[in-house]
Amino acid sequence: MRLPLRCVFKVDMHYKDIFSFNHLLNSYNRARRDNREKHSVCRFDFFLENNLLKLKYELQFNSYYPFPYTCFIVTDPKKRNIAAPHFRDRVVQHALVSAIEPLFDKSFIKDAYACRSKKGTHYGARRMKKFLTSARCIYGKNTPLYILQCDIKKFFPFVSWDILLTLIKKKIICKKTLSLIETILTKHRVANKTGSINSFPPEIVSTTERKGLPIGNLTSQLFANVYLNPLDHFVKEKNPDGGSWKKSERAKKQGGYTLRDHNFLFRSLQASNTKDEAKVTAGNAKVNYAGYHQYGKGDMKRKFMWISKGIRENITKILGKFFIGN
């Protein structure tokens, strides 16, 4: 009996592949990329074999527990609360993500660009340009076009752990893999400058409400795509043209239906959009997307990014060293 193509399969993963020594070694090489001179990386590297064997033992016998996070605030380009995991935990996250990411990536829509292989901002900007030029060719140059733009309000702090685990269990049935995912997702501690261990700030993670994803985690990027995947399919199926409409009446009706009237975000994902109504802009005018200004004619111009005073000073010092030769 042949199964339908749209049937969803649960994957029974080989958990031993995640904690194998060679896999952890490859995950270590990925985790230390561009960070080799950091103190935590050097300490881990000095006893590399012992640290990897210890991680292997903890993962194999389900005794792994994340070390405390380091919290700090980034204000450029806007204020964000960052929770950076310990380097050994980043190795574990690389090992986990490299094993489960291909399973979820197949279910994502083509136009989901964040933190995916062979995707990114440049690919998204080119796709946006293609949508604009295609709509212009189909509907004509003089026909007004409208584009739906929306944003999730404080997305990472309001991600529900229970909803996310429900979505993950639709793809993975390996109990040990699910236990590791739940440990990374729900076990959070933070270390102060004095060395004392405290609970996470509520603006990042709320253990009582079982919500929140630390932005510094590698797994948070994958979990964010998994969490919003149902919404991506919902919007894509309702409007396969990619977010553009020919008539303003349909644009307002469809935009309002997508993010306000159907209560999809509130009931299914427990999230909210940044405004009461979806933002519908004219496709003939300038559209800000993926760091570029997109125009109705298909032209792209790089969006101006304000550089803070500290970054300007660092750039000046670096350029000075190049010219001086020291």
C-alpha cells in the first residue's frame, strides 16, 4: 500500500549518533569557529579530549545539565537581552542542531530565510525583487499593488515551551532526543559577576509561565523556525503570491484576516503582532525588507544602517593599524 505524499512521518533518531565522539569533535570545531581566542574556548581546548569524553558520558547516560548562562544587554541597533550559554553547552547545541535540523528543514516553506543553509538576507532580498517584478509583469505597470508586512511582538520571550514541544514531537519520537531538547529548552540558570547562581530574568525566560527562548542559544534559531512554521504555511496557503494583492479592498480584507480576525496567533501560538492591524503598504512605493529598499520597478538599494560612536572608533583604529602596518 502506497502512502500519500503529504503524509507526515515521525522520525526515530539514532541518539547514539548525537553523542558519538567524532560528532562531538565536529561540533566543537563548528562552535569555536571565529572564537578561538576567547578564554572559555581556550580552557575547553586545553583539556579537549577529557571535556569531549565527559560530554559524551553525560549525554549517553542522560545526566547532562546546562551550565549557567551569562546575561548582557545589546543596544545596537536596538535593545536586546542576550543570554550566552557556556562553550561546552554550545558544543552540545551544535551536535543536536546538526542532527535534527535536516528533519525540520524539509517542512519549512521555501520563503523562510532565517538561519537556514543557502538562504539568508541576500536570498530573501532577491526573492522579494522577483515577487515585485513578477507581479508587475502579471498585473501591468499602472496597476496598484499592495504588500502585507507584519512583525511578532517580543517573539522570543513569549514562545510557549509546551506548544513548541508539541510541534517537535510531530517529527521526532526518540525519547532520549526529546529529553535532551526539553533539558536545553527548560533548564535555565544565570551566573552573576560575583559567581552566584540565580534564576533567569523574567524578560528573557519565565519558568512559571513556561515561556521564553534565550537569544544566545543556537537551538533558539531552529526552534523559532519550527514555532512559526504553521503560520508560514497558513499565510502561504491563503496567499500563494507571496504577500502582494492587486486591489486595495482585498489587501485590507486579507491582511486583517491573516493577523487579526482569525486569531491564529493568539490561539495556536500564543503570540501577538506589533500593531492592532496588519500593515498594508503600496508595492509601487519603497518597501523595507531584509536590509534593502525594494522598489516597484524591481530596483534594490542597501538600507542605511546607523553606526554607533563606539563602532566608528573601532573601525578607525583598525584602519589605522592597516595603514601604519603595526
